[in-house]
Amino acid sequence: MRSQWESLLKNLGEWQGSFTRISPQGEILEDTPSVVSLEGLNNNQTIRQTIRFPQENEKAFEYSSLGRSVLFFENGAFSQGSTQLGPFSEFGAELGLIWENRRLRLVQLFDKNLQLDKLTLIREHLAGTQPVQRPSLTVDDLLGEWQGEAVTIYPDWRSPQTNSTKMQLQLDGAGRLTQSLTFGERTITSTATVKDSIIHFNQDPQKQIQVLLLPDGASATSLLKLQLRQPLFLEVGWLIQPDLRQRMIRSYDDKGEWVTLTLVTEHRVNK
């Protein structure tokens, strides 16, 4: 197995793209070109990270170890963010997916009232390669049966766990979406309403979950308002090709502690 540091090195290079600020209702507020470079120093024992935006001073910092708030998968995908949900504190995380010469990262932030406050979608490609931008995600892109594999890693660094997954998404005659998710031995079925680029799972008034359909085949899933002493999760999805999708889920337990990070790679087997 690769070490966490070796997995981080999968992100070396100069990544060109943009940071897109998005409202909790899915409205695009601002799109800023960006260059983020990760360079290995001292035989890759140290990373120098540089972030450049137009008309702003370059930000650079170096590090040679990783904190408790970040975990990497073997392919370089990662998440960093809050390790604990608490009252009257801001909460959030970044979820980063990587595929060949492209990265897609999503930052979800909640305010001190635990309401979804800000989202930033970061779309990048390696310098010198051709960017491939997919259109904005639609419900139709997701319909059908998807089968895949979920790899779960843990902040306490116990051994990763692998499970098979199945997801079925169907629209009924009234335009409601039915989702059936099988993870290992467990199946959860839920229904949602669809309005423009928002899928809204609203059966439980205490747990209003929304999925925003975003540019480049991306999706952002989160609770609209977090509850203390209730489990919660943050999720990013990325339709990399018409029948290939990845999802990353950062999960917290009912004490508000970060407990797992899961990467799902799934293929559509029928529509």
C-alpha cells in the first residue's frame, strides 16, 4: 500500500483552471482563473505549494508532513477539512477527485448557525495538456443502474475497507426521482423532487438533503442545515465520462467526529 505522502505526490505538477463560487441555491456568483502548483523539494520530502490568481499576490507555503484533517487515496484523490462539528463554529471540507490530467475539487462551508453558506468548485487540468470540460450535469445523465466499488479509509489509519456498490435512479410519471443505494449488504431507498438544477430529498423535515447539479459533470450533496448529535456527510460527484462516475463521501458520527472517507468509482450498466 502507498503511504499517505506517496499518494499526495500523485498531485505534483502545475494545475491550471478556475475557482467558481456558487451560492447554496446553485447560482454561479464568480469564476476566477487560477494556477496551483505542487513541487517536490529535497527528493520529494517537502512540498512547495503555490497558488496564483490574477491581480493578487502569489501565495506559497511548504510542508513536509500531513495533518490529522486530511486523508489521501492511492490515486491521489483526497479530502481535508473539519475533524469535529461543534456549536457556534464554522464547519466545512474540501473533497478532491483526480482523473488522468484533470482534477475536480469542491469546498463546502457552513456558517456558525450550521447552515450551508458557501461552495467553491475548482476545475483544473495539468499545464501542457488539453482541458476536457464536460457540460453541466443533468438528472438524465444520472438515470439508470450504476455498479461500482467503494474504498473506505479512516482518520485513525486502520486498514482500508472495500465494498461493492449499486445505485439505481429512476424518474416516475410525476417527475419524482427514486434512488436506491446498495453499499455492501445495506440498501437505502429515498425519493426526491427535481427543480431545475437542484435535487431535493425532503422526506425528513429534520434532514433536508440537496444535490446541486454543477458545471463539468459535477454535483455537490449536503444537508442544508447540520444538526448537532446527528450523523452527517458531505459528498462530491463527478461524471468523468458518460458511463463513468466517481463520488467521494466524508462522513461524521453522531458526536460530530470525522470517522470515514469513501471513494466510489462506478460504471453505468444500463439506462
